[in-house]
Amino acid sequence: GKPLEDMTATAKSLSGVTVGLTLGDIGWDESARLDDYKESIVRTGVPFYPVVGNHDNNAWCKGDLESSAIYRSKMGPENYAFFLGKDVVIVLDNIIYDTNFKSQIGYADHVLAWVKGLMAYIPADADIYIAQHAPTMHGKRKIAQANDLLGMVRGHLVTFLSGHTHVNNNFTIEKNITEHNVAAICGAWWDTQHCKDGTPRGYKVFTKKDGKLSWYFKAEGHDKDFQVEIFKPGQMPMHPNSVVANVWDWDPQWKVEWYEDGIPMDGMDPVREISSEFIRQLEAAYQSYGVEIPSWKRGRPSGHYFAATPSRYAKNVMITVQGPFGQKWTHTFDLTG
């Protein structure tokens, strides 16, 4: 389908050693889908490394290793590592599965023991990428035994890559340890072009050049320059009087500023908001199905929005968004129309 074609085109455009990571929930509780995935992903032309998710287990087996046996038989180990030059990618299972869809998020003892053994082989100056299904932070709290894992990798530049939430967030866990919790390529479970936090469905592209890591979020069906959506007053449910910028890949290195009738104003305020574009897409999809929208698919307020309220007599507003690697986007619109 289209997302696979999009990834394939991106993979072809990249130079140097290129690999892919699928951050879990590959099979949606159907082990046959793991076979479908393997058949399809080779079309990208680059090696894709899988991560086990909570929906890749056999729900009717009791115990963490027993329930993931089906995954191991089709995909290989849940915990493994590979070098990219001097750097290392560590793939971990951070779903402690019980049975009947019950699970805890965290690192089981056997996973920590394996990482401890692995670290003896990692050069002191290697950067580490940890690919796992669920993010390390659950709200303000860390997942089970996260501190033990962090103790083993401290001293390296560490980047966690995770999925699970279907929303997009970047955060710093501690100095030199960051996490990219990447939104889903399926949007709201294939019903919409956006995820429920207003991030377009897509994936993230990381490039390391001359020792420096850079990245961008690639929205499916858009070029890599599509990094912000702007909404006029009257369009957004929680800030109806404001202009709102949705900057889905935001982190503190980004700058979001606005001008009213050419005059620079104080920075736009970070706010929690729900994308009206997502609401429109979801309602249209469910209207065509003729059934009620399930609560778990509905939009949820997210923190990568910025709002500013123009004065009553403002004629035009300009918003400038600057990314962490010097990219800049400018949006101007007329308020008189």
C-alpha cells in the first residue's frame, strides 16, 4: 500500500548504510500477519529489524517467554543488537507479558542480565540506540526497572526509539539520554491520515553524518518539508479565538514565533489541543461505516500545539517555525476574509 511505497521511495533516496526499524505491534494479535509483514517489508530494499510489541504475543500462553515463543519462531530473538559502524542498536523487549492480553511495561530480569553482558562488548565511545516498543517514560514516571537499564548505558550518548502510543513526542530522560516516541504509520488504525494527537501518519528518518545525528518526521504522502499545520481562528476546539500551530515533531530546540500586521509579538504559547483536521477525518470515516466512533480512537489533547490570539482589528498574521537543524517555515494569512 501507500505507506510502504512511501518508505521505499525514502529508503532509495538515502545514501550510506540504511536500515529500518519496525517498533512493535507488527501482527495485531494474529501471528499469520508476521509472515505477511516479512513478505512485504523486503520491497523497501533495505534490511528492516523488528521489535516485539504487546500485540505480537500469543495471548493464550501463560508467562512472558511462553507468550512470545510464536514471535521468536517467526521473527528471531526479541533481544538482540547490531553495529552500525562504531555505534550500536540494541533491540529490547520491554513488554512483560502474562496472559490474556495482560502485560506490564518494563524490563524483565532476563532482559537486564542480557544487556549487562552485552555492554562488555560496546566501545566506550559508541553512541547507543535502544529500540523498544513502549516508551521509557509513562507520564512523569519511568517504566519498571528503567533505572537499572539506564545505569548500564550511562556515559554513552543514548537515543531511545519507541512506538506503542500512536502519538508523537520527543523528550530528554536525563543528560545525554533522549527518547523519540514515534507516531504510528497507520494513523488512527488505518481510518485516518492523522494520528489521534494530530500528527500525520508516517515515520521518522534519522541520519548520522560527521558524528552528528539529525532527524525529521516523514508524513506519508507529503514531502519532508511538511512539518507544521496552521489553523485559523474558529478552527480549533479548545482555542477557538486563536491561531494555532501544530508542530508534531517539536522539542525545546524548535522556535515558534508570530507577527501581527508585521509587528513581532511575544512567542506563541504552548497549549494542549486536539486537531480539528483529525476530528474531521475520523468523523468522515465513521459516518461512512455507519457506526459509533470507539472512545479509544477519538482525538486526545496533546502538547505540541502553539496558540496566539490576534487583536480584534488585526488584518494579517504571520507565523514562523524554526526546526532544530536550521529549517524554517513561514505561514501568512489574511484575517479580513
